[in-house]
Amino acid sequence: MAETSAVAEQKRMKVLVPVDESEGSLYALRWAVDHLFDNYPAGLEPPEQEQAAVTLVNVQPIFQPFIYPAGPVVYATPAVIDSVKKAQEQNAATIIARALRICTEKKIKAETLILQGDAKDKICEAAEELHVDLVVIGSRGLGTIKRALLGSVSNYCVHHVHCPVLVVKPPTKLPHD
């Protein structure tokens, strides 16, 4: 019996998929659920030990309540801070809802995690703390100049996460699209 549970644990892969408002991140999620997990016909549930362990992570930036214009420092009012926080919560909820819909359509069970901070660091920290087996991350396809100026979250994760990282690039658009 103990051998059966060991085999069950081996089948259960823990996958972390960071999602944001970009189509690239949702494409990576679709790719992961289509290629990494068995898809069961409608009405059939996978055995408990084969159910996927997918964690969807959305990272919202920390709102800085002050602005540095050319003159003195300007602080945001409490009403503005509350408004921005509420907008961030709604944005995160919308993103997570879209991602959960993709998982639900494929009968994949998913957990969600909404974090605040720098996306690169928070994704790496979450992968480490959750002891995931794989991080599947989308690529926005930034050009060389934009990538040099803005940095690449996927590139950072490839070099700093201590488990395999799969970068999923969306298909290139055809000229007539």
C-alpha cells in the first residue's frame, strides 16, 4: 500500500504558472494544461492521485503613494491610495478569473496566489516556497531594445528559480492576421 502512495506522489506534478494581463501568459497556461496533464473526457474525473497541482500566481506592483515631480515631493491622498488598491484588487481578480476558466475547461484543479511586489522576485520566491516541480512562464516577445531597458521576467526566472523553467513563446502572427 505504501508503494502505491509513492507512485501516486510521483504522478502529481506541482506546476507554477504566473499570469498577468498579457495574452502571452494565458497562452503559456493553455499550453501547460494541454501538454502537461492528461485531459479526461467530459463527465469523467481523473483519479485523485493524478489531479494536477497547478498554482496560478498574479503579482501586482506595489503602489508608491508619492510622486517626484521637478519640484517638491507630492504625496497621494488616502482616497487616491484606496482607489488604486481597489483597482489593483479588481485587476488581479479579473486576471485570476480568466486563468481559472482555462483550468476549469480542462478539468484541472488550480490554486491561486495574488502577491504584491516585483514580479521577478515574487515569482522566484513563490516557486521556492511552494517547492514546485516546474515553472511555466509566458514570453511577451519584447524586442532587443525593450528587453534591455525593461528587463525580462522570464529571463530572470530562468536564471534564478531553482527548478526547471519552461518559457512558452506565443506563435508568431501570420501577415494576414
